[in-house]
Amino acid sequence: MDLALEERQFNSRLKDIMIYVSHVDVKTRDLTDVFIEDRTVKGMTRISIAPKGCLIRSTDSNDSNLYTIRLYDGMINQVDIDKKTVSNIRFGNYDINIDLASLQRTAGTGVQKDLDEFRIRELIEFIRNGTSDFQKMSEAKMVLHENFPCLSPVFFWACWPFLSGSSPW
């Protein structure tokens, strides 16, 4: 779960849950400016926002995949598409429990990164390993080209005088 909480990234690695956190204190697991979109209930969207929160891992050894995100002094906007209702609830403390094991069982791959969240090393590894999905492979190559700095011309220009043996002055 710690991996799913990257600062200033819309993290959608958990099925039907998207999390955005402005700042994560790794030592204390305190969270700042938290936004959570929860679509785990069919036909309903819950958006929870809070200026502060914390990540709590279950201390029970049997529930090592159970996490709680505790939010402080925030608001929940709940939209029920079937009933066509909208609710707005303010809270002092609110706990969101996430069981990674059940998400992985129901979704098969409950925790996933989107390609645009991959680091350059991960993108290169993904492309080298290949996939049978042509569209996914094309997307991975596009993301790599968008994010990989084009340093070749700069390196060539800066090193040319030394490579050619001529003096740059």
C-alpha cells in the first residue's frame, strides 16, 4: 500500500480506487491534502477529501494486507447514479479500510501501475519483456519517448571538440 501512495500523483493501482496525496511523511505515514475516489460499490461514487490523514497498517498478523486510511476534518461527496442522488457529508474522523488481498483475489491484479506512472527503467523493462497486446506496447513506447530526455544531440555537441581532436577555442 505504501507503494500506492506517491506524492502528487493520481494513483489508480487499486481497482476502483484512485488516491491523490500532496505530501506523504514516510516515517510517520502522515498524509497531507488527501483526495480519494472510491467506486467499489457499483453505481455509486464516493469522493473523500481532507487536509490531513494517516496510513495505518493492521497490527494483526492475520490481516497483514489490511490498511486503514484515516482522514481528519474533511468531506465526502457521494453520488448514487441509480437513485440520482447526491450527498455531502462533513466529518471529524473518517476511516477507509482497504483489504489488498481481497482486491487481488477479485481483480486478479488488484495493484497495478498505469504506464504513465512507470519510471524510465520500468518502461524499458516492460518493452524488452514484450506483451501480446499491441496497443499496450505502443502506449508504453509513446510514454517512454515522451518522458525520456533527448540528450544525444546535446552530448554530441558538447563532446564533438574532444572527439574530433580539434580545439573548441
